[in-house]
Amino acid sequence: MKKFIEEFKKFALRGNVIDLAVGVIIGGAFTSIVNAVSNDYIKPLLAFIMTGNPGNLPDETAWTFGGACADFGTTIINFLITALVLFVIVKLFNKLSTLGKKPAAPAAPTTRKCPYCLSEIPIAATRCAHCTSELPKE
């Protein structure tokens, strides 16, 4: 059972699983924005074009521009709140995932500067490839 829990923890805490979850949640929230645009603006406009009266909607609700703007604004605010909460959760998750890890040691340099032309050259070089100067031993 302990091995199963460790494997699940390793699976669940991988970056791509978190990215997928965030993508699904943001996609659902964005779907509500698209639905709000369709229901609040496009559907009444089409009803007005077809019948001459925006109140002839299938659900028999009267359409007002102010009401549509309020509904759409509420949907946008809900989306922004959802995105902000997800951002904070992912930020905390990333902070917690690096909490127990030690920082990686800096890699040894593989190049140095030529003392004559200041070009980058390999450390083991005995001559500069750019100015062909003979390099001093280090």
C-alpha cells in the first residue's frame, strides 16, 4: 500500500498533470464566457433579425441591453476570479514542491575568455580560434 501511495504521489505531482487540470478548469470557465456571449448577445440579435422583436426568445425572456451587459460582466468576473484562484494554487504548489529540494550545484565552466581578443574559447584550447594567439597555460 505504501508503494502504491508513493507511485500515485509521483504521478499526481508531475507538472503535466497539474497543467492538464488547470487547462480543463480554465476551459470550463471560458466555455461559460462563450455561452454568455451567445445567449446574451447573439441569440437576441438573431431573434430580432428573424422576428423583429428581441423578446421572442425560445425561453420567452425579455431581452434588455443592460441586463445582457450585467450577465456578461458577471461571467467575466467569475472567469477572472477562477483564473486568479488557480494561479495562486499553482504558485503555492510550485513553492511547496521545491521546498524539500536542494538547489543544483552550478556546472563547471566549459569556456573562458581569450586574454587578447576577449572571445569565448574552450577551456582546453591552447590557441584562440579567433585571433590565433597562443594562450598562456592556466
